[in-house]
Amino acid sequence: MTSLNVDRVIKIPDDYEGLKKEHFCVPKHYEDSIANILITHGTIQDRIEKLAKDVFYDVYQVEEPLHVICVLKGGYKFFSDLLDKMNGLNSNHSDGSVPFSVDFIRLKSYENDQSSGEIKIIGLDNLDSLQGKNVLIVEDIIDTGRTMKKLLNTLKKYEPKSVKVACLLRKRTPLSSGYIPDYVGFEIPDKFVIGYALDYNEYFRDLLHICVISSHGIDKYKV
């Protein structure tokens, strides 16, 4: 699938073969389950630093607090590193800072109801508290985009002042709904990626790099 030409994003081409795992430190128990390294941990951190700067200056201009919502489980490392870097900007920006609060949610589709266009939000006790707030949703990866569109549709009922989405990865897939987040770290090929809190059956969250899983890894950790 061709790129959606998202602004301010690093595009990894479909024919990119990745980096050899032998050239980097990976846990011994995962060595035979990694096909290649798609994005190194250091590159992830550098990219998040730039995303934090983009978010900071966009919010700084409106001079209002930001409510940041982490979508669990896969988004927790991106969320943590993004906020750490925003805190660094808060501490070192002499002209002002961006106050922010945080929440954590998990998403679950409603059973036997595919037509509502909404999704069940678990973990945020009072959705009415979002009214009038500037909200930033932090997600690990946007695949088809359908779940995120349902989340945004659900949040709209609670009348936040604004809602933006930051994701570390956006996958190019023929199944895409066409949804494009406000902040994207990397646009990646349609491959099964693991690491940096992205899992396969709850494994690989402890892998620092973002990697492509091997066929052996799929078989080894299937349930």
C-alpha cells in the first residue's frame, strides 16, 4: 500500500530489510524469534524526543493544560518516554511550561453490536471529567484505524475541547480505514512488529528494539 503522505513522519519503505539482530543486544530468549530489527531503541528515543517537542509547542501556544491518556497495554512505554521528554522541556523552557494530567485506559469492543461506531472504555472512572479539556491520546500503533475512530467517536459525546492522537507507529495496510493521527513517529510496512511494549501473545514487551517477528517466533509463542 502506498504512503498516506503524513506530514512530519519518518517513512520506512516496504522493501526495507531491517538491521541484523547480530549487530545489537537482544535478550537471549528472543534471538531465534526475531527476523530483523526494524527500528533501534536509540532511534525510537530520538524520534520521541522530536514528537515531544512538537506536542509541547503546539500545546504551549494555546496556554492551557493538557490531559494525556495512555492506551494500555502496548502504549505504556511510548507514553512514559514521551512524558519524560515533555517534562524535560517543562523544566528547561524559560518562557513557560505545559501542565498536564494523566489517565490510563483499555479498550474493548461492545459485544454483538458492530453498528454503533462506539467502543467500551475501561479504566477512566468519570468520562464526564473530559468536558472542556484538551486531550492527547497516546497509542502504540495504528493498524486499520477503526478502533481509534471508534474511540474518538465515543469521546466526542463528553465534549472535550480538543482531542489529538499521538502514535509511535502507523502501519501501511490495505485494510486501513484511512485514519491519520495528529502525531506519528514512524510509518511502517505491513509487517508483524514486536518489542518496545508491542507484544505477540504477551511476549516481547521487554524487547527494547522494534523488530519483525520470525516465522519461528510465531510458532514458538502461539497459543
